[in-house]
Amino acid sequence: MDILNNKISILGCGWFGLELAKKLIENGFSVKGSTTSADKLQTLQKSGILPYLINFSEKEEHFEHSFFDCSVLVISIPPKRSTAEQHTFVSKIEKISKVANINGVRQIIFISSTSVYGDKNEEVNESTLPYPNTDSGKAILQAEQLLRNNHDFSTTVIRFGGLIGPNRDPARFFAGKKDIPNGKAPVNLIHLSDCIGISLSIIEQQAYGHIYNACATDHPSREMFYTNAALKSKLEEPSFINELLDWKIVKSDMVLKQLAYEFKVSLNSLVTQ
């Protein structure tokens, strides 16, 4: 490995960021990781991560420039669901962009979401123009555009589907609920194993500067997937309305072709007994 390219900083060591950091360290990378909680610093350190307390929120902004001394900066801080957060998210990304510039960061990987596409009753891939229909989707797309329009660094965007895996058991999403709408709509999900696998492939291949959709290649209906998940976890079955309303199928063409990546987790096999 080129020692000049093995320093990774992960801004946001949450559910995904922490596990990515562990895998990168396992693969010989030097990793700095950030958290907004002082209580979590020890957790990062125990995992072999050089820990930093960093916050770019309006009222609590603080950071250390040494965190941005890296070959690749991974930004993994999705906007919270509150409406107020949607409005501040883009300004937060703008601040991070400026600090990255000052410190000479050359490669950024921005963890985005397939919510930027909205539900337009069609298949979408990376060449599809995104038209988000939620506040969070709009905020994430604005953040993508802000980063990609900055030519002082190269931005790679990974648009994850719905996240499942450890501590995110899909069986619990709808277990026991009744008359859930849009039962025939296809799901667009990705398991943590593939989130990490795709991110690692991009870094190891240095396949930067692209937009990557990241969803499992199979798209069972909501009814089929979540009912089977509940049965497998021995939880109460949900019931869905037999209808197809707004939907999309997200194709991960760049992941399959540019990276030649093979998905580890099939959604159908994940929930079959």
C-alpha cells in the first residue's frame, strides 16, 4: 500500500462509520475518527482509531485541524429527521468543505442516500437526474452539489439505500403493524456488510470522483420482505394493503461495473428461513 494514501479520516463514527473504521484498520489503513460525544472517545480508541471530538453544529462548533491531515476524508453525518436539522445540514457541510480546503484535503467521500431520487415510479441509476420529495432528500442533494462544485478536492458520492444489519433488524420496522400502505412497492435496502465492502473497494481501487448507488440487487416487495423478516425473527406478522403507489427501483450500475463489486447479502436470502 502507498503510505501516502493510507491515512483516512472518518467524520462521524456512528453505526456505519465506526464499522468502516475497524475494517480499514484491519486492512492496514491509519484511521482518525470523530464523534460529537466525549463518552464515545474511549470506544473509538479501543478500536484502534485515533479519536477526535468534533462538532460542526451552529452552537457547538469545534474541531482540530490535525483531523483533516489525511489522504481521504469520509463524511458520514446524515441529517437528523427533525425539520430544523434539514435547514442547518447544508451550512454544516459548507463549513466542513471550507476546513477541508484550508487543510489541503484532496479526496472526499460523502455518504449520501437514495432518497435524493424521490419515488417517480421508475428504475433509476447514477445517470438519472435526482428529484427528491422529502426535506432530508433535498438537504442531502444540496450537500452533494455543494461538495461536487468545489474543485479544490475530488468528491465521491455513495448513495446508500435503507440501512439494515446489526442493531437494525428489518423485522422490527413493521412487526405487528396493520394496514401498512404500498405493500407491493419494491424495497431498496443495503446490508452493513455491503456498505463497508463498497466503501473499501472505492478506497482500495482509488476509484474516486464518481457517484455510486449502493443497494442490494434484489428488490422484493415490502409485503414479502418485511413479512418474511418478522417470521424469521419470530415476531408478529405485519399486514400490508395490497396496492402499488409511489415506488422506485435503485440500480447500482456503477458499483457493479466500475468497481466490479459482488454484493455479499441478498435481501431474499436474508429473510428466508
